Amino acid sequence: MTDKLRRQLREIEQALVTLEGVIAVRREYISLLQRLGSRDKELASLDALMTAWSRLQSQRDRLAAAIASGAR
């Protein structure tokens, strides 16, 4: 069971790293759009990415806690 949780944790951590990269690129893109004047739709998509990132972080934290309590 702990091995399965560790595998899930690694997968979530990989997804977080990837999503952080996407968010960084999206932020740069929105910054450019702000200078050009159009950004509402893009801000909504950034918000959706940030929500997904937050949920993944929460899931990662729960898995890490489960692994830690099982390792004792």
C-alpha cells in the first residue's frame, strides 16, 4: 500500500512541476496581453490552472501525510 501511495505522490509531484511551468508561461503571456490591452479570457484560463495546481498540492500533501503515518 505504501509503495502505491509513493508512486501516486511521485506522479502528483511530476504533474505539479509541469503545471508550474505552464502557469509561468501563461503568466508571461498574460503580461504581454495586458500591455496590448486584452486579457479577460486569458485571466480566466490562468485562474483555472491555478485552481488545478492548488488541488494537486492538496492531494500531494494528503498522500505525503499518509505515507509518513504508514512509515512509522
